[in-house]
Amino acid sequence: MSAAAASSGTTLYMPNKTDIHNPDSRRHSGAFSIAISDETFRFSTHAVSDRRVTGAQIADIAKAHPVTDYVVLQHLPNGELESVRPTETTDLGPNGAERFFVIRGSESFRFTVDGLSMEWPLASILAENIKFLGRVERSAELILETPTGDQVIPNGRAVNLSVSGVEKLKTRKKPKTVTVIYNHDQRFEMEVRDYTTEELMQRFSVPSGYKLDLVTKDGELRELKPGEKTRMSEGLEFVSHPPRGQSS
């Protein structure tokens, strides 16, 4: 084991009271925490004795031999991923555990998430893991920018990084949705926002020439005017009908 490794395994360095009030005192305590994972995103924690370690030393702690068969990536505080060469030194710093990935691979596939630069040694990566790297909530939507338009990538699905060029991804909070009812028994999940009458008719597939009514709290029907905007809320009910005076 390298001189930098004080211990290896799953023991997390716990700061004492002095460390809490003065984080920089960790440089004198003889232990710095690092968290290491492979492509599974399951981390183990390790204590190292030196503040500055090389990529080779990190690989050695992870028992990744020979080091030339592996890629060491540092997960920076801003969310970016940066490779650490075997002879390159990185400063662990005084504040909290540093996070690293040690993954077998020889290539480097580049992509961006919300403008952050990323690189990954495998040709694909799951959507939820990309969100983890970008430090966004798992419930957020991951969107891949493509020449034909934005594509939402759900959790559980992998993003192919092997295509030519740099894949560009972005995230956004998943819109809040409510359930509304159309014609008594059809339920639609709708984003909470204002919809025009025309948008609602298209969403509900209202027959051509029919009118759309909103069922009021009193149970009465109010015909929606063209261009009128209706705010979605849980349990709203709508019904359609042919113009008054015509049979259905």
C-alpha cells in the first residue's frame, strides 16, 4: 500500500471537537477522508494520512491494479468530474470527504450537465447517476439535447455517450401535476398551469365541432369560451357536448 494510505476499508474519519470549530486542524490530525466508488456508485470511505495524494495512490487504495487499466476521476465540489493521472497530485483540502471514482477503462467520453464538464470511461451511464454527479435531485427531469429536439431520459435508462461529439444534457425540476376528469370517467394527469380552451380540447381529444364545459363546484356546467384560460387543480371535471340545439 502507498505511503499515503493510513487505513483502507469502510472506516469514515470522524472529526473531533477541535476539527468542528477549526476544519483546517484536520491537516494535523493525521487523517483525511476520501470516498471511492466504481461505476456502481456504491462508495466506501477510507482514511489517508497525507493531504496531497496522486491518482496512483487513490487507485492503490481501491486495489485497482495495474493502475494503467483504470481511470481515476475526482468529483469536484461544483459537480464536475475531472480525471487524475497516476502521477498527478490532488489536494484533499480541509473540508469534508473528497469523492473519487476508480473505474476500469481506457477511453474518455465527454458530456455536459447544466453546463458542467464531465468525462466518463464507459460508453453509457444511467440517468439517475448523471443527476447524482450534477448534484440535482433524483426526481428532477434529465433532458438530452438532440438535433430533433429535447428528449427526457427517465431514471433506469442509460445515456449513450459513445456518439460523436459531446453529449449535452440539462436538468429541470419535474413539474407538479394534478389529475382532472373528462366525461365522467377519463382521467388525465396535467401539469399545474393555465391552459387555453383549445389546448384542453386537444388534450382531451374533443370531437370536432363539440364544445367543452367546466363542471363548477355547484355541479353546474359552464361552457369555456375560445381562448379562455383555465388553471388546473386537483379533481377538476370537464365534459364535452355538441353545440346546443344539436343531438349527440
